[in-house]
Amino acid sequence: MTINRGSEWRKWDLHIHTPASYDYKDKSVTNSEIIDELKKNDISAVVITDHHIIDTERITELQKLGSEKNISIFPGIEFLSDSRGEVPIHFIAIFSEDCNLDFIWKQIESRTNISRIQGEGKAHNEVYCNILETANLIKGLGGILTIHAGKKTNGIENITNSLPHGIAQKEDIAKAIDIFEMGKESDCEGYQKHVIPHLITKIQKHIPLIICSDNHKIKEYIVKQNLWIKAQSTFEGLKQIIYEPVERVKIQKDEPDSTKLDQLIIDQVKFCSSIKHFWRNKDEKKEIEIPNLESIILKIQESNNSDLLSEEEKNLNSDFLNLEIEDKFKEEYISNITFILEGKKYSYFKFQKFTPKPICFNKNLNVIIGGKSSGKSILLYNIARTLLNTEKLGKIFKEEGKENEFNFRIKNDANLEPDLNYNFEIKTKVPNISQTRFDYNGNSILSEVIYIPQNYLIKLAEPEYYKKGESLNKLIRNLIVEKEEFRAMYNDIFIAHVKKNDETRKALIKNYFETKEAIDLLIVNLGGKGNKEDIEKVLNHNEGKILELKEKIGLNKEQIESYQIKQKEFEKIEKDESDLQSDKLVIKEFNRNSINTLKTLVKDVETLQLKTPKIKIDFIKQYEELKTILSSIEIYENNIDRENNIFQNQLKFIKNEKIKKESELKPYKQNEETEKQIKLYEDSNKIESQKLNSIIEDEKNIEQKRKDLSKIKKKIFKLYKETYLEYENIINLLIPRTESFKEENLQIKGKVKFNFPKLEKSMWDISHGKSKSYDDWNIFDKNLKATSSYPLKNFINDIQSIFEAIDNGSYKLRSSFSKEYAIDILLDDYFYDYWEVTYKGDRIGSMSTGKASFVILMIIIGLSESPSPILIDQPEDNLDNRSISDDLVKYLKKKKTERQIILVTHNANIAVNADAENIIVASQKGQSDRDNSDCPYQFDYINGALEDVKPLNKNIKSLLPNMSIREHIKDILEGGEIAFKKREEKYGF
């Protein structure tokens, strides 16, 4: 049995001959041989196009033989036209497989010049039919027309273009015919490039191109190229190429749309639910549940063995009583038995909540339709819930509060009778790969499927969401970085850099205020050490006293000068000793900091997340020198206090020099009393010199720390700008992910934005309420939004100005907050990557909710890297009809060639004009007044193609099977009939 998946690609041949043609090359060929050869070549549908004859008996037999091998045979006829160039033009009429063929042939035979074959004894190739008159006849009989074209012999190109009437004649013929039959594949390019655009402009008609075998000897069946038509192998299916002349027909070797992998296609799904067994009293329309088949059989037997039944009633039950006992338990017998009990007729009836029949899907666009509460969303939801029973989809379900929606194992207001056997199964096109909803093992067979529930897009597009620039922007960013290499750029590089900058900035701010505190402490200490000028006066005074005393003990001028020189040399040696000790301490502190920094770097190198082993080895090798440097510094630090190093050697040298100078000064200190006075002044000078040196050192330190403070501030703002540049850089790196939208008039442009409201609130929380210092800067303007533009130069100037104001105290803070904390708040990272979305020149923020939701749909699908199926519930919500036709329909037609789409809709344009390959009709028993069926399922589903056309069968009570797919669309979807009409009139059919 052929599985119905709607419109699928099949090989067709719309032009072959049989021995009925006058020029057939092997008249002995049988009909069976024709069918066998077609089957061998995997041909699904064929048009018999004998010259100037319809062999009705042969075609009827071919149809019978073909049906046994799933080959559709259509009656046709090839005409020779009186329009010609060097040779007559050939054109072909094709009719429905179930047409009144005898009537049609009689009409053609009697109302065209073919009548001259019988009437005048003309040969088949001596009769010519007027193409326009014949075309009118064929159309009136329900047929369609093809004509030879391109460089094919007997084609329309034989009519010259050099004369105006020749061009006019071609245009008239083009208006009358439906399909161009090309002579060879290479002719198609020229027609698609020149002829088709001309006809669309001139006569508003797009004529499809086909290629056929024109076979005249079935045993030598060869095709010039395969003709693929995406349709059921019916006449209505063939007509689809007229309505969709690009998407429905292809001339190529391999099956079209074959790039989709089988493991990424949902092939079929199935509901599982418990069976309930009933006695049904048809007269009273009352049902009594029976636990199982055996119980009902026992009840009937008990009734027959009791006095409850009369002999007449027992006779009426004889059909059942005469069955063999093993047959009595077979459902096929039970279901056909009616028995009588107490004068009332009862029949066996079983009931299930869901049809157990598989629901099949096409690999392209599947549209689920149905009335209110018909089970459309139940079907789509269960597909999503089964495949995405994970945290990813769980977030959607939790947001919607639907984690257990349509779980018929649970009792609730919508499901009063739990069914513990309820389940849902999905199968892919790969055999033996399936998954059920309640037997989930943690590994989904299609984990990357996209599911968009009803109203989900609208909620994202609502103004209160997108004007905040949060939910929607985050969604877009997450989609942009969905691809692994871009996710690594964003998370492993960009976020890591920004976090590192945050840490460094906080450390710099801490260092800034520590340095300020050190400066303040030095200034306080400096104030306690006396006045520099006064100390210098004391030193000069003492020097004079020492000179006087030296002269008093008889030292001449040269000796005094020598003494002064030696004394100064001695003082310098003492200072060198002090400086050496100071340098040692500074170097030891620097070493400790360097060792800690290098250890962190070495650890970071070894733990850096690199996925490629060779790259990681090379990276570690490049940084191997860090360990050597670290080891050298550790050795250097350990040796500082040991003998025979530069510090100890230098200290030893200084001490020796000191002893030497003390010895040189000794002769100048012979007079004991005077020496005591000299020593007193010298000791005083020594103390005052130390004080003076300390003051000079402190002044130098203050100056240096002020320079350090300025450098730290520059580093802070340099880092602040670098953080901004990190955002610019990541946006530039992510541009390739958004470029693909240009063809769809959609633009996603990354911009660095600043969250002004967040800064304003943070600073407001720490600012002095009465002073309202924040009112002095434009950056705190309450009208600024998170998406507002602000010149970068002005922005940086404002931040620096506020920094200065906080630092110097003119920006008033609440008493509980320090300046350091305020600067931390001010310089926090309020930047973010903002993704501005425009569609056809309109920004998403200015669009209607419906249009914005469609744009979000495009983004979700366009940025998704996975080729897995897309599940959408009512994407047309809040869209006007023009947007549905101009935007959504065109988008779905494009995307269905890339990924399988399954969607629920109430809009006929989506089902019809998006040319859905598979329509699934959902129905709930009792929801329609016209449904008087005995259908044993509460929820039932059928599927088929748009071209599924058949008249309403009033004899079938069940709503689903008594109508064709086309009739269901017209019945369920508003504007369904109009949608079909517009589609069929689009190219003048």
C-alpha cells in the first residue's frame, strides 16, 4: 500500500506513444511490456499521446495494469497543427485519468480535422488541426495543452520572429497552451532567461517547462533527462505545475530537495491510547462500557442460555452463536454482529481517544488545519514535547505554564479520566529510529528542533518587551552565537576579556585610592617633621659653630675645609647605606608581586580551554619561557639575604668605607672639651640632616605618588575605552552571522549601547538626596533609554568629569558610601551589544505586533544552525492579509526547501499559496453539527495533498473521509475557496 505523504517528487513522462500511433516502431509490443518498462525506469505517471488517435480500449487496459504497479496512466493525443514554419507544429492534449474517455474521443474525432481521416481517407500525418480552435475544444472538455518548444522538431520556434505577425501568433498560442515541452535540457536556460520573463510581462503568464521521452519503441525506452513533478500522480497533481511553474516541476537527473538528511525528517507520528469496549443501544443512543471482548461474549452467551431471550430472539442471535469459539474472540467478527436483548438491538462498539493510525509527514511544508478544539495544537505540542523533553524546551513550557499540557495520563479539568496507556511516538525516515513521549531516555532523536508555540512570538514582539531592549535583544544575541565557533568567540574570548577588564578596573580603582591614602599619610607625616627652610637654617648655624670651634683648637683653613669635605663624604656613605637597605626592601616587594603574577599566568596558560590538541600543545610551548622567568625570579629572591650577593657585597663595601672615613676624621677631634661641643653640633646636624633628608624623601615620594595617581587614572580610563572596544570588536566578529539576511530585506546591525537607566538608578541610590549632584550632568537625563544614542566623546567626557567631582568631593554622596565605592559604581560595565533589527527599512520597535513577530520568526529560523524541523503554531497571528501573502507565504516557500516545517494555521493563504506539500486535517468527534459518524475516535486525523480533489460523499457519515483535502480547506479555513481561485488564476489558467 502506498503511504500518503501529500505531494512528493515523482518521475513523470508526459509524451509516449503506443502501437496505436501510425509511426510506432514495433507494433507487436503489448500493454504489459509498456507497463513493465515504465516500472523498470521508476516512472510514476505517463500520458499516452498517440498521433491523431485516442485508443480508448488500450488506455483502459494500460490504466488497469498500471494501477497494479502504482503507475498512473493519463489519456492524451498528439495533434499536428496548421500553424507551421518549415514543418507543422505539434501540440498535445492531456485529460484526467477518470474522464469520460469515449465521449471525449468522439468529440475530438468529430469536431476537428481528424474527422477527415475517416471521412476522406486521409493518413494520420496528412491532417492538420487549427491550434486555437482545438485548444478551445480541449479546454472545454477539461483537458490541458502542451506544445513543442525550444529546438525540438515541430516546435513553436519554427514560427519566425522576423515578421510582426509571427510574434503575435506565438503570443496567441502561448495564451492558449499550458505547458512548453522542450526538445532538450540545454534549451531550458534560454527560455527561463528570455522567453518566460517576456511572456510574464506581455501576457502575464508563466508557462512551465517539461522534457519528455517522445518514445516510439518501449523496448528502447530512453529519457533525455528525468522530469520530476512534485504532486500526487493524478491529473489534479499534474495541474499543480501550471499553478506553481517553478517549485513543482524540475528537469534534472536526481530527485530534487534531496539534500535533507533522513535522520532530520519526521516521517510519521502516532498516538497511543487505551481501547474501551461498549455495547451500544442504537435506538436509545446509549453506550455501556464493557471491560474487554471476552466479557461481551460471555454476556451474550448468558443471555442466550437464560429465559431473558425468547426463542425468536435467540434465533436472531444465531449468527453469533454459530461461530466457532475461537472466532468469537476475533474483533472482526464481533464488530459485525448485532444481537438482541430484551427486545433492544445492541452492537459491539470500541472507542479510543486518539486514532491509532500513523499520521504521515512530507519532508517539506506540512500544514495542520481543523476547527476549534479539533486537536491541531495537541498534535503539534506532542511532537515538540516528545522531541524536546529537555531543559531547552522546558524553559518555553515553564514560561507558558504548559509542562504537562495534553498529558492524558494526568487527571485535570480537561481530562477527567486519566489514561495510563497514553503515549505519543515519533519516527524519522531512518528505519527503526523512534522516540516516545513517556519513555524518554534523555537523548532526543531530533534535539535541535525549533518549536514556536502559539503567541510566543507575539510576547517577544510586544512593546513592553522589546522597548526594554532585554528579552528580544538577548534572544537575537543567543541565536547569533548559536554556531559553535561564534559561541566560542563570544563566551570564551569576549566575555573572558570583559570580565578580566572588570577585575583589572576594580584593582586599579582600589590602587588609586590606596595611593591617595598613602599621599595623604605622607603629607600628614611631613607636617610633623618641621619646616624645611628652618632646618636648613639650623644646619647652616651649626656648621658655623663647628667652624668656630675648629678654629679655636688650631685647625687652619685648609684643615677645616678638608674636615668639611670628609664629613660630607661620611654623611654620603651613611645615606648610601640607608638607600641600599631601602632598595633591598623595594626589590623584595616587587619580586613577591612578580612571582604571584607569573604563577597566575602559568596556571591560566595550562587551563585555557582550547579544543584542538595540536594547537594547545603549541600554545603551551610558546609560553614555556614563563616558567623559566618565574624560576629565575624565585632564585633571585631566595639569594637576596645570602652571603656573596650584590646586596651583601655592597653593604660590606659601604661599612668598610664608613670605618675608613671615621678614621680619617679622628685627627680633627683631639681637644676633648671642644670636641664635645663640636660633637654636640655635629650630632645635632646629623639629626637635622636626617630630618631634612626625610622631608626631601617624603616630598619626592609625594611627587612620585601623584605621578602614579595620574598614571593609574589614565590606565582606568584607557581600560574603560578598551572595554568599549571589546564590544565593538565582538560585534564586528559576529557580522558574518547576520549577512545572510540581506536577500530577505532584513538587516541585523550590531551597535555598542550604554544602559543609561541602569547607571542613573545605581548613582541615584548612592547620591545625597538633597544635593542632587546628578542633575549637573546630561548623562543622567531620565529621558535617556538603554537604546539611546550618545556621542562617545561626550560620554567619556561626562564620565571623567563625574569621576573628578566624586574624587574632589563636589559630587555629594550619602554618608554610608565611600568615594571608592562610588567610582566603582560609576565605572561599572554598563555597555552591551545591541542588535538593531530593520525589515524593509522599518525598525522592529515601530512595527505592528504581528509584523514584528514575523520578523522574529525570520531571525529565529535564519540564525538557527540546525537543519532540524521547525514547528510553529499559528505564525499568522496579528498579521494582516497583505503581510501574510507578501511576507510570510514567500518566506515559508523559501524555507521549506531547506528544512522540514510543520505548522498549525487558520489562514487559507498559508496552506494554499505557500503550496503546502502535505495538509493534515484534525477533527474532534462531536465538534461539528454535520458529524454524525460512528467514528470510534475522539480525535482523528487524515492527511493529503492540495491536489486531493473529489466530490462530497454524502453516504459517508464521518466528517473526515467524506471530503477531499481541498474541500476540507475550503470548509475549515476562512477564504479557502478564494485562495484556491487566486492561485489558479495567477498565471491565467
